[in-house]
Amino acid sequence: MRMARVAVLASVAVVVCGAAFIFRHDIERKLGFAPANAAENARPAGRPGRPAAGPVPVVVITVAPKAMPVLVEAVGTVQAISSIPLRSRIDSQIMKVNVQEGALVKEGDLLFELDNRTLKAQLGVVEATIRKDQAQIAQAKRDSARADDLLTRGAGTVVTRDNNATSLKALEAQLESDQASRDNIAAQLSYTEIRAPVSGRIGSIPYKAGTIVRVADNTATSVLATINQVDPIFVQFAIPQVILPELRAAMTRGNVQVNAVMDDGKRQSGAVAFIENTVDANTGTVGAKARIGNANEGLWPGQFVKAEVVLGIEPDALSVPAQAVQLGAQGAYVFAIKDGKTAEVRPVTVKRTQGGESVIGSGLKTGDSVVIDGQLRLVNGAPVAVKQAPTEPAKPAPPRG
């Protein structure tokens, strides 16, 4: 019983305190602790009333046909057309390095000089031997001529003539052998000058003058330097296999332009160089490469870019800014302006979206006014206050590469 009485008293205290809090302003006023209008000022504001109905301000554009490229976008990877590692073809020592790391080199530039003194000495020996052979051949020819003359006069023998002819042929064979040895040494001597096989950008140079290089060391660390051909350059990308027939058809009509778009928005254009000869069964895509001029070196091997493949130009396309297109339960729609003062929901079919614009396949016609800003406050049939969007100069279609 005692516990029940305590519970009842606690409940009453809670009710009294709550009532006192709710009516605290009236109590303060009656006790003289607050002005008469304090209660009114302290009351929480009620929900604001609905604003008076009025037109919704919107920004519109007028739909007009214009040329729009038919683009296929893909992620591209920049690749050097050729990447050539430079290695020594003989065992030698680096005597001189004639290029700086990262330099732009031209085909034929002398990059490295190896020790050539031993080979030059060997070449000198062989050339001297060749001169000796030539002198012996000249003497053998004279002996053979005398033997023939004596034989015709009856003063010589056939054996002598044949021996002289055999000696001449042996000396000529020895001359050919020595000339081959000279060519071999001359080829090895040319290996002491390592020249740029292509024009391009050279990478790091781990080996300096004085380093011993060996042919047997064919590991990756034995590379003297690597030259990447960067002008022109490849951009590799992959497209869905369903696009392949369109791409091949476009290539039969001429060069298919490819734009390489970099992170800063700059772009460089080229043309499709080739298509891979098989479709990747795992991804359902086919690889391709575009050949792009790169004199300014805006593209760098290994860089990721956006590849835009221009399959053609649609001359009279109807397009609207992408933000004008809304998605609903029934699909895509836009708000069109009816009679210049009423919003109307217009279902549309979007063929493709590219460059911030949606190309409309059906649902709009030339001259329609479409809301591009303010549509979030609209419903079908809502009154609007129309403001025309500022017109921009028409952008020409990208040229066919």
C-alpha cells in the first residue's frame, strides 16, 4: 500500500509540473513576472499557410534542328606507336653518353659510344691481309699468263699451267674469306655506336660512361634506355560489339574521326587505325586503335583519356540540354510550354546523350518551348512565367578526320 501511494503521488507531481510548464507564461503574467504580451510572443509559430497560387518562373529554350555528331564514347589508353629498349649487341664499355634523360631525339642521333679500339685494331689487321691477298693474286695471274704463253710455244708443261691456275683460285678464295672477316668486324664496329632507331622521347638512362655492358645480360635491368615514339601516337579503346557493324561501315566511307579528350577538356583528333580481329568473349567488346598526331605532346604514353568515335553526322537532329529530360514511372519526359503560359508533360524518346545534350527521337518538334530550369516545381497544367534562355552561337559539327 505504501508503494502504491508513492506511485500515485509521483504521477500527480508529473502532471502538475507539465501543466505548469505549458501555462508558464500565463502564471508569470498573473504573478507580475512578465509583460502581458510575453505569452503571445513566446508561443511557437504555427505552420505557415500555403502561398498564394501564382505562375512558376521557368527558363525555356526553343527546339530547333542542328547538326549533331553520332558519337560512341569509350575509355582510351594512350600508347606509344613503338617502344624500343636499347641494348648493347657486343661486350664492351660505355665510353660516352651523348643524350640527356628525357630528351627528344631524332632517328639516327648518336646516343651511346662504346669502346671500339680493339675492333678497330682487328679491322686494320684484316684490311692488311686483304691487301696481301690482292698482291698475291696479282702475282698468280702473271705466273698463270706466263705458263699459258710457254705452253703455246711448246716450252712449258700442262702441269705447270694447271698448278698456277689452282694457286690463283685458292688466293681468290682466301681474299673472299678475308673480305667476309672484314665485313664481320666492320659490323661489330658499327655496334659501338648506338643510334636512335626512331624519333621519340627517351626515358631514364641507368648506365653512365665507364659501365661495362655484356650481351649475355639480357634482363630488363640491362636496358641502356627506352625510346617511345610519341608523334604520332596511338589511343587504344574498346567498343561494344553491337557498334562494330556501324564502325566498319563508317570506315568503308572514309577515315573515322576519333577525339581524345583529356582531363582538362582539351582534345586532339585523329582517325581509327585498325580494329582487332576478334571480339573479347569475356567483355563483349572489340578493341581498336586510333592514330593521332601529337606534335605538342599533349598525349603521353600510359595516360587515360576519353575516346570519342565519330561514326557520322546527323544533320537535322532535335536536341535539348540533358537537364531538361526528367525520368518518371512511364519513362523520360520534358515539360513543354503550351500557349506560352502553361506547363505540359511531354513524353519523349531519347536516342543518345552526349556533350551535355540529349538527342530526342520522338515527342518534340521544331519550335517547341522546353523548360530547362525550374521544372522541379512544375506539375502538369501549372501556370508558368516564361524566361527565354540566352542563345549561344551554334557549334559546328566536328570535322571528319
